[in-house]
Amino acid sequence: MKRLLLLPLFILIFSGCYSSIKIELRESPDPGVEITKFDSLRVIAELETDGGFFHNSFVYHGGWLFAAEGSGKIHAFDLEKQDHAGYASVRNTTVSAPPVFTGEKMYYLYRKKLNPELRLAKYNIRMGKEEFNTELNITGDASIFESGGTLVVVSAGSIHFFDTTGAEKRSLQLGSTISSKLMQSGDMIIAGLSDGRILELNTISGTVNHFATGKNEPVTSFHPVGDNYIACHYGGGIELTGRGGYQFWKIESGRVIAEPVISGSFVFVGDLRGMLYKINLKTGDLKEKLETGGLITEKVTVVAQKIVLPLAGGELILIDQDHFKVAQRLKTNGRVKTPVIQLNNRLIAGCDNGRILLMEF
């Protein structure tokens, strides 16, 4: 009898997928609510998970916040009720990228402990069950994107196209490794490369174009500006570059890995020395710079003439955009690992201690 009682427990522990997300999609509140003025950040809740976050851990879909974290779980939260709605996971794994969605279907990448092979999971968030789980024959880190019913997995040196059943349609070798965070803009996936170029992948046609920055050192950060790019390289510096390497302007700086942000006629970006820059987008004139006292690894968030900047060491600082002075410093009790995202009158940040800070202003 004891053996019979232990058998279900053994199966539960070692069977692989276990989860408890079972939710209905709902109409998302308008994220474009205009905030005209605020003076301070106020933490109204700390949502708890079991592991640390990484860049772009958060995805807002169908009225729910999904948070991918290092212990191998993807959590769902109801932000209005500040309630945990469950998680999806495979035991003894690590989630390597935030999920993507097509309606009620969630797709995410993970790997088993001590196994470098990536796996793709498809999960039905309405039914609360996994629909498939397959090995991709891709090693190392990767990001997943969805475009027109095609899943695009971008690893350090290759691009893979899958249909929604997990079958690979084709793949491309890059010839150079990715050296920056990736960006999806409409039908384009963009990334900096270690040979100094910027990769432009059209997800509809599957074609690849390479933007030449005029340098052969790794691109560590970028932002498109029309047909040109703000580009930052391994050796430091922020510049607006045209196709073929023409340099419109350049600002000296430390190494930049945070994405530049354009607000109005200005560019805001910080470097690893802790310096935040305010640059005239058209002329390249350095209007202001601010020594923040911390490591800047993520982009700023601009709201109502205020700048919210996460510092990797465990602090959020609120900066007056016009006077470029610190208005508030908020300790986070954990290293900030994500950009700050805005949803209506709330801001959300994730820390390496597994906590999600929910703020109002």
C-alpha cells in the first residue's frame, strides 16, 4: 500500500511539465493613457516569484502580466488585483527568453539543467495545459519572436523559422555573432553584430540585410532613426550613422549596452560608467549629462517630462527632464534586471531577488 501511495508522488515530481495557469483573455486597458504630471514614484506592491529576472522578462498580453524568470517558470499576474494567477514550468529547467503569444497559445524557450540544447514549449493558457514540447537542436542562449504565424528563434549565430507545430521551416547562419540586445519593430528583427554591422531581418520575406556602421568593432547598442541608426560600439561612443558608414554626429562616452531612447527632439542613453546623456537628435549637441553613481545597463523610461532610470546596483532614480537633476532615489533591495515598463499610470520593474515592483505615480 505504501508503494502505491508513493507512486503518484514520484510521477508528479519527475514527470516534467507542471503548471497552474488557466485564465481567460480579456480586453487590455489602454496603455496609452496620457500622464501629464507626477512628482514621485510610489511602490504599491511587490509581487513575488521564485527566481531572478532578465532583460525583457515581462510581456503584457490579454490583460495579464507574464513574467519569465530564471528558475524555469513563467508566471501570470492580475495587476488590478495584484494577484498571482499561476505559472507554467518544466521541472529542473531554465527559461531562456520571454514568451510570445498567438491568442491563447503561449510559446517559450527553455533548457534542462546541465543540457545546452534549447527546447520549445507550446502552452494553452485558457485550458491550462501544455500542448507540445520539442527539442530544437539549438545550443546556447536565444530569443523567440512571433510574426504572421511564424516563430522566429534567433541564437548568437543563427536564425531559425518554425511553424506553430514546432516544425522547423528553414534556418540561416549569420556569419557573425550577435553582440547586442535584440529589437522587434513591426516585421523587422534588428540586432548588433560583432563585426560592426547591424542585422535587419524581415520576418515576412525571411530576407536579411546588413547595415554597415563604418566600424569593425562589436555593436553593443542601437536604435533606428528613419533609414539611419544611433549606434554604440564596444570601444565607447554614441553616434548617428547613415548607410555606408557616414557619420552625422558623435558623442564621446563609455561603453553603452542600454538601448538609446528618443523622446521629442532628444536622445537619452546611459553608459557603463554611470553617465546619462541628453543629446539633440538632429545636431548631436550634448545638451546635458548626469553622473548617476550607478551602472546603467537598461534603457530609460520617459513619462510626463520625467525620466525613470534603473541602476543595476539596486536603485531607481527619477530625473527631471528639463533641468536634468535627480528628483528621487528609490532603493529596490535587489539589482534591477529589466527596463521599467509603463502600463497606464503604473510602472513595473523586476529585480534579481525574484520581486516585481509595482509602482504608481
